[in-house]
Amino acid sequence: MKQQLHNYLNRYVSFSETEVDMFYEVLTPKTFNKKDYLLKEGELCKDKYFIIEGLVRIYKIDAKGNEKIAHFGLENWWMTNMESFILQEPSLLYIQAIENTKVLAISKMNLELAFQKIPKLERLFRIITENMFVAIERKNELYMKYSSKERYHNLVDHIPDFAQRVPQYMIASYLDITPEYLSEIRKKK
Amino acid sequence: MKQQLHNYLNRYVSFSETEVDMFYEVLTPKTFNKKDYLLKEGELCKDKYFIIEGLVRIYKIDAKGNEKIAHFGLENWWMTNMESFILQEPSLLYIQAIENTKVLAISKMNLELAFQKIPKLERLFRIITENMFVAIERKNELYMKYSSKERYHNLVDHIPDFAQRVPQYMIASYLDITPEYLSEIRKKK
């Protein structure tokens, strides 16, 4: 796990072995089985999760009782409910494992301490937050500009094995279309 | 201008006078008249702008030729097209002054150098990018959850003088409603 973290960190900023070790020490390995919740609506989001292995989804339940998937999280992604984690307010969202999932977790307080001890982490999180910001703006753009069919192909082309790993009804929820319409799109490929 | 920057920076992180001076030195004061463009579609977004005084909007022109406003930027906000600035790709958006506007501008290269010289800036931009991320998620949430009327009141209640400073047709574009419908909402207040 440490090697995977090391490789990930050094994609963005050059960390020494000592810095990686210091960071690794404040991360807590956790395991979630398929369908386990990492966070439920109404709870405080206490942790940021670095996904070592597995797949999670972040979603909410709308006024009509339907699940609306906001994002998926895969290996080498940080997953959290940013709003609840930063503001320490109760979550409006659920985070759930879709596969058996191994993560490295860090609390807000430990992350703040790590920023003080390892200033390069500020740079890392500044860069990945900027990237997340661009990704969410692009997702909004895709929604306005492209058809469901184009958005489906954009999704499966960018994330290998995605269509195999994620149940169809979840992909439909993420794309905001019915499972029947998704099935039609897939047949026409 | 330096005092305003100083006050702004110290809202988030404690900067020394020397650090504020070092940062101020790499910022370039620029003035835009009402209706001037800070950025046009197809151009590279070279600068991040800290707004000292004035008001700008960031918008795109959709396939039907309609203006779609994504955000407004006021005093003490950083404004840029993040996607174009970070990836150094041509902008899909316009940034335009709605009032006569004074800014402090910084290029990507100078910002990178400033991060190296003044590590606390990494923390500042990590924090404000996280806040921006939360703001954009909240805006998406508002769109899904609330009526145009509620979104209008949320906007004018959170930003004082907003309804006086921004032309009605721009507020309508931002809320994705017709100017006629906005006028109805305002009458019913």
C-alpha cells in the first residue's frame, strides 16, 4: 500500500521517502465490503479516503426517493464529501462501496497536522483540488452540450473496465437517464 | 491596493508583511472599462485576476447563440477560466467587465514561482480552491433542488447590492430563466 501511495504522490510533487513515510503513518487502512457505507446522509464526513483498491459511488436520494449518483471513485482517487468534510456539517450524500474496497483514511485534524509537518502536501492537494474543479466544470459542460449517448461513450472511453465494473442501473443514474434508455444506447454501439 | 490584498490574504493564512510585499511585487495592476473583455473564447487564459474593485462575469455562448453566465466575480475574488489557465488550452468562455474594474493580475508562470518563494500561498490557494469546489457543488445542488424563485432570492440575499449592480437580463441568464419570468419573480417579492 505504501508503494502505491508513493507512486501516486510522486505523480504530482517530488516527495522524499521520509515524507512519504511520515504521511503514510497518519493514514489508517480500512476495508469496506461491497454495499458497505463509508458515509451516510446526516453523518459528519470525518475522513478523506484514498482508494487503494475497489470502487465507490457518492450519491444522494432526491425528494422523490430516487438515487442520484454524483461521482464514482476508483483506485488512486481521493474520495470524500468535500462540503461535509471542510465545513464539518452533516452530509447530504451517501458514499457506498460498489466493490470490496480498501482505502487509506485520514481525518480532517490529522490532515491539517500533516499539512504543517509536510508542506509539500499543500501543493499536492492544491493541484488535485484544481483538477477536481476542472473535472466538475467539464462534467457540467458535458451535461449542457452533449446527448446522453455521447456522455455514455465519453464515460466508458475514459475509464477502462468501467462498464464491466459498474451495474447498468448506476450508470443510468449517473447519466440521469432511464436504465431502458441506457440499454438502447448500448445496443446501438 | 496592497492593504486590500494584505487583508484578504490574512483572512485565510497568516502572512508576514515581507511575504505580502513579495507577492504584491509579482502582481500587475490592470484596469478594464465596463464591457471590456478580460478573456475571449479561443484565447489562452494567461492570467488569474484578483478583483480590487468592480464586477465581472464569466459566460459562454451556446450553440443557439445565447449567452449562458456561469459565475460572477466581485471584489476580493479571484477570477479566471480555471480550465484554460491550468491546462493552457484555448478558452471556451468569455470573461467581461460589467463595471469599470481594477484587478491585480498574475500569470501562470509567475504564480508557480510565487508558490516556490512563498509556500504559504500553496495553503491559501488550496483553501480557496476547496471553497470554490464546495460553492460549485452547492450551485449544482441548488439547481436540482430549488425553484428559480428560490434561487433568485438565495442569490440576492447572499450578495448585497447584487440586484442593483447586475443588469436583470444577466441575472436571468445566470438563473437560466427568461427576463420576463425574472421580472414576475421580482414583483411578487
